[in-house]
Amino acid sequence: MNFKKELAAILYGLLNQEIPEAQLELLIEKPKYTEHGDLAFPCFTLAKLKRKSPQAIAQELSVQIQSPSFEKVEVVGGYINVFLNKKLVSEKLLNKVMAEVGQFADQDFGKGGTITIDMSSPNIAKPFSMGHLRSTVIGNSLALITEKCGFKPIKINHLGDWGTQFGKLITAYKLWGDAEKVRQNPIKELLVLYIKFHEEAERDSSLEAQGRSWFKKLEDGNEEANSLWQWFRDESLKEFSRIYQLMNVEFDSFAGEAFYNDKMDRIVHLLEEGQLLVESDQAMVVDLTEEQLPPCLIKKSDGATLYATRDLAAALYRKENYDFAQSLYVVGHEQSLHFKQLIAVLGKMGYDWAEKMVHVPFGMMLKDGKKMSTRKGKVVLLEEVLNESIAMARQNMEEKNPHLVNKDQVSKQVGVGAVIFHDLKNHRMNDIEFSLEEMLRFEGETGPYLQYTYARGRSILRKADYQAKVLPENGPNTWEKEWKTASLLMDFAPAIKRACENHDPSIVAKYIIDLAQAFNKYYAEVKILEENKNLETRLALVFSVSVVLKEGLRLLGIEAPEEM
Ligand code: ARG
């Protein structure tokens, strides 16, 4: 049901195949105002080519454009405006949605290719930050969107579970730690120790050296160091898992930085073989002058490997294990340089698949215009934020719908959905102002607004005791009032495709907002349940809109309650 294609094919014939069909299709626009029809073909390019006025060409072509799919063709200025056959198109479209339900808008251009998605990736023994929330939410949605397009996504949590900070943490724990306290409140307690280490280190310069030596022991397999590290890691993961469960996010792999410890020698070896390692300031680096980038640090003077080395090992491992068609890294834009270096080094090593690696950056989460960070002592804990949002959603519900049966479940769906939608509705590069009040509003561009629109649709269908059934072609129904909403259903698949290609879930978010707004306007204007010849049409529309809203929300990682 691609009418741009159909129009392009007709024009291609009319123009004696002089201009490629694909090029014609690209020229076709969707007019801003419905008065100008559903498709518009600007004739200005043709005018230059043919040395005629755009109006004359538009006039000439327009009278020859004929198809049962089009009900009217008009010329305005240099444009040919095409009006689709509302009845034919709506009936076909709604029948398709009713037949396919959750599979509607499924696509197969991914051809089963694997996409690894490096996402979430919090640092062990530190609180889950807002940046990690963004990465989790964007990555999860990209997994769902790419899957809908026929790819096979692999979600990888590249845990920050290795590095000199663990030496510092072990030092601090051995000096001031209390096992019981850590067990009870691991992340908070470990953070307290970590902060104390840095405070004390300002006075006592021997601490840094102790930290380095503990990390060395850890890297050399010292038993005490390793069992402490393992314990910190387990406790942290337990806390992170609670957050992932709240958000309904699962991973295919938790292979974090530590996983690559025994795979680093090979990287160093390969770099040496390729004569890419040079010494600089007592460290080993890959020179990237040619690429106009600063050198990439591979190995420190004491032999310790680095973040970049582990990422090189991870990239190779992923290529060899998953044979990815694309490899995405959903990580904040402040790491852009790191990923440029990573890709450049792999390119120098001769791996042409380095081109398939994409850094998918995003902006910051702000509170009152300032970065929300894990500042000394004052930490914004994501779990608390989610729980607060759920509590507020619940309070709303007690006021609006006190008799709702499964309030626990619904307030979780609404509270969490609000946080996710607030994140995904903007292009990911934009900074986001964090505001629970704003996220939880029932009007405007919010998660609850969309969920409420869905629940309203479902409630109408329940009242009518409606079962989806195929609409008769050329039935008695009219489509004037329904057209705006019905025709939007056509745009779902292209929106998903663009979101997939641009790694940008906000395209799907904006699309479902448009659909919900059109539908709510329709709902305000039309008595849906009124008994007359158009009843079937209206119910089929309500059903189809519900299907698409639910699927759109699902692609963002948000659930749609049947009632709220
Ligand atoms: N743990 C890192 C951080 O919090 C993010 C890791 C991103 N993924 C990667 N492969 N480097 O900054």
C-alpha cells in the first residue's frame, strides 16, 4: 500500500521513462494541509529540464494521471496534488491492520542480519546514572525497532567492571569498610567508600599507590583481591537487576570489561604485528595523526590495559561471535572521541567491518538546566526516581479511577512508561529536562496520554462487544470524518523504517503522538457508538488505532494497560 510508489510509476510512464522511477518517488511530498490532498508532486525540476513552465507541465500531466486509488487530481501552482480514494484506501488499510494485528508494519529489509547493541553498561560499585538510564531506554527501543525491521538484535551490557577504580575501592574497603553495611546497601555503601578514598587521598599521597597496587594484584589473579571484586560485582548486579526488572529490559549478554581480560594479549600482539604500537610518554599508543585524532592509549607503563584496549577486544569478539551486520554503541556523546579512535584503530588493523560500527550518541539529562550527576554525597538514584513515578501514577489513579482492579500493575506500567516516553520523545541528541510532574501529565505529549488514549479505545470496543471483522469492499460506509486518522495508519511502517535507519526512536514516538491526537479529535467530533450505517467503519477504525498505538508503545518499550 505504497501510493507514492504508485504515483511514481504512473509518472514514469507518462514521462516516457526519461527519469528514474526512484528519483520521481523521492520528489513526491506529503502536503502539510489536508486541503492540498494526500500526495503532491512538484514540477519545478521537470520544468528546468523541459524548458517549460511548471504550471504547464503540471497541467499536462495531471489530466493523464488515472488510478482507482486516486479520487481527484488538482493543479495548484507548480504542484500536482493527488487525493487518495478515501473509501478504497481506508477499507484496504483497516482490513490489513485487522488481519495482521501485532504484525502490522513488520518489515524484512533487515534480512535476518545481526545487530549487536552495546547498551546500558553501568559501572559496578557506582550508582546507576541518568546517562545509563538513557542508554538503557534508547538501546532497548532500538532492539525492538530493528527486530521489527527483520534484523536480529543482540543486547549487550558492557558492564564497567574493571579498571583502576577497583584497586581504590578494595583499598578503601580494607581500611574503612564494614561487610554488614555493604551487604545491606551495597551501592550506597561502596560509593561512600569510594568518595572517602578520594577525600583521604588528597591528604595522604600513599593511598593512590596502594590503590594501584591492589589493582595490579587484581589483574595478576590475587585471591583476596578477586574475591572482593567478585562480591562487589555480584551485589551491584543484584541492584541493577531490580532496575532492569522494573523497566522490563533483558539482555542477551552481560560480558563486561572484565570478560576481556584474557583477550587483551591478543590485541596487543596484533597491534605489534601490524607495527601500529609506538611508545609515547612511557606508554604504548596507536598513532592516529593521519586520521587527525589524538593517539589511542593501549597500555600503561606498568602494563595495565585500558578502556580502549578492552573495547578493541570486545569489538573483535563480537565480530567473531555474532558476525554482526551492524554494531551499535548507545553511549553518551561525551565519548564520541573514544569511539572515533576505536573505529580508526580497527580500520588501521585492516578490519573493513569497522565501518559497520556506529556510535549512537545522546544528550544529557538536566535538572533545572544543570547536569544531573552523582555529585559528592548527593546522588540521584534511578530506582528511587522510578518508584516515585510509580507512586505518583498510583495517586493519580486513586483520584481518577478508584475502582480499577489491578492498580499495582497499572501504576507500574504508567509510572515507568512516563519516564521512558519522556526520554524517547525528543531526538536523542537533545538534552532532556527531568520533571516527574511533566512526564506524568495526562495531556500533551506524554506516556500517560498515549496509554490513556489506548485504554479509551479499548473501553469503547468492550462496550460495543466488538470483534474485528473484515469490512466489505465498497460497503455502505463513508470515510470523510475518518480519513485524517485512517490515512495516518499508512505512515506507521515508513516511520519505523526511518527510526531504524536513523537509530532514532523519537520518530516512532512522534508518530504515535500524531495518531493519538488525530484520534482524540475524531473521538470528540463523532459519536462512535451511535447506531447507523457507519458503526462498523467507526469500530474498525477504533480497533485499528488501538492496535497501532499498542504496537508503537511496545516498540518504545512501554506497556499499554487495557484500562486505567
Ligand atoms: N561503562 C561506561 C561508562 O559508564 C560505558 C560503556 C559503554 N560501552 C563501551 N563499549 N565502551 O561510561
